[in-house]
Amino acid sequence: MDWLPAHAPRAPNATAGTAPPLAGERAAVVAPPLAAERAAVVALLAGLALLTAVLNAGVMATICLTRKLRLPAYYLICSLAFADLLVAVLVMPPSVAYVALGAWPLGRTACEAWLSVDMTCCTCSILHLCAIALDRYCSITAPARYQRTARRAGAMVAGVWTLSALIAVPPLFWRRSHGDPGPAPDSHCVIGHEHLGYTLYSVFGAFYARWPSCWGCTAASTPRPRPCTARGPPAPGPELPLLRLPAGPAAVGTAPWRERLRSSRERRAARTLGLILGAFVLCWLPFFLKELLVGLRLLRDSATLSSALTWLGYVNSLVNPLLYTSFNEDFQRAFRTMLGRRGRG
């Protein structure tokens, strides 16, 4: 997310103009590998953007076209895929052009719009993971009071997008009101670290105040194996698609088996969510840690480091659909069904 220095303009070529002949000859030898290296980086980033867009669009299409997945429990997942799709379509391509050209090519107005969309979409992707963890925690710990209804799920989605805008957009206007003229219109498109308050508001609002609660909800909602000596019926939990068992005498003694199956599925779902949150921390923690240290003047910023950590955060929008489709059996079956229909068509 390039809302803090990510792509500073490269220094002018030292061999241009009045450089001595020897330096010019050395530059002629070095320039082609550097150009090839940049082209390879640009191709890699463009491929990441395309793959991110395709996978998240596929997740959205699968949820919308599969009746079994058109449930309130999947509203947040579909909204997360939409946020990640916006990152791939609206945020990544200008960043690729920025890296390719070494300067911002679209002017000041487009720069301001891009920064706003960048911050909003990336923050929204982060907050969706927290909302998914909270939703699971409530459904596990208070299933009688917490029902996944379409209205409740829709309210959570609207709340996530609203909170994302409140976190991401106001600091831009706050920065302007404090005398910062904004990013240079013709050379680069970044927001500096001049105001510590802006930096702290951004990094804590988008990350540091969120991910501990995500981990806490996930850990608290992970089922623990019950002792063999436990007696009584299993604790109430969320509805799971268990196998239908016959009623009557033949069903006697099946309760422990049903409980084990329930716990196994709950643990598998918790493990998937844990992997998603783990990937989220691995992708975003380096970026936000660097932003905090630079804002506190404890670390000197580097254009190369900032660009690399920014794109590491973008990669989280690619990892999310990969994890969902790899560990969710409903998604796998729906994907195969959808691809089968397209193949027959």
C-alpha cells in the first residue's frame, strides 16, 4: 500500500550529460542487465495482479452461482474477495506502471484518487479477516443468541466498508489541513512521514489495533478435545452439515461419533482461518512495522524496501482466495461443478 513512501523517483543517471567517457562506457555495459532486471520485476508484478484478479473473481462467481454457497455465512467471504479484487484491478496496475516508469505518470488528481482507493481497499481486506474471525467466535461461543441471518451478515459487510473508509480517507484531508501540500504531481505519488499523528492513526487503525483481536477470537473459538471421561451432551455449537443418521434404536450410541465429527470439522475450519490470519500477519506485519519505525524516526526509509514491503502486503489479496479454495471442500466441489458446466458448454 503506497500510502507512505513506497516508490521514490530514481536518481538521475550519473553517466548522462558531462560524465567522462570511461564512466559512459561502463554505463553502457551495466545498463542492459538493469533494464532486463526491471522488465522481469514488472512482468512478475503484472502476473501477480492478473492472478489475484482472476482468483478473486472466481471466488465471487462461485459463491454467486452456487446455491449451497449463497448463505449469510459466505457474505463476508464474498465481500473480502470483492475487496481483494479491487486491490488487483484498481491498486496493483498503477503500482506496476509506477515501478516500470520510475515516476508517477498519471498526474496529481489521479495520484490522490489512487492513494485513497489503495488505503481503503487494503484496510478493508484486513478488516474483513477480523470480521470473519469475530463472526466465527460469536457463532461458536453464543450459538443460541448469535444467528447468521442475511440482515446481520449484510450489516457486518456494510460496517467493515464504512470503518475502512473512516480509517483510510480522513487522514488524507487531515494531512492537507496541517500544511502538507501532498504528493508531487509530476514525479512521485507518496504520502510522507512528516506528521507522526497521521502515521500512528493509520498504522494502529488499520493493523495494530485489529490483528490481536483477530487472533484472540480465532484461538477462543478453536474447539479443544474433550476428555474421554466427559459425560453429558456436547456443548451447543454452530450448525454443521453432518451426515443424517436414522432415528430409533439403530441410532443409539452414535452421539459420541457425531460429536467427534463435529469437533473434527470445527477444528478444520479453525485451522483454515488460522492459516489465513497467519498469512495476513506475514504479509502485512513487515510493512506496518517499517511504517511505525520510520514514523518514530527510528529507521531511515528506503524506496526499494518500501516498494518490496508494499507488494508483500498486496500479495495477501492473492493468498486469501488460494487458502479458501485449497482448504474449503464446498468451494472445491463448487469450482469443479462450475468448470464442468463450462467444459460441457
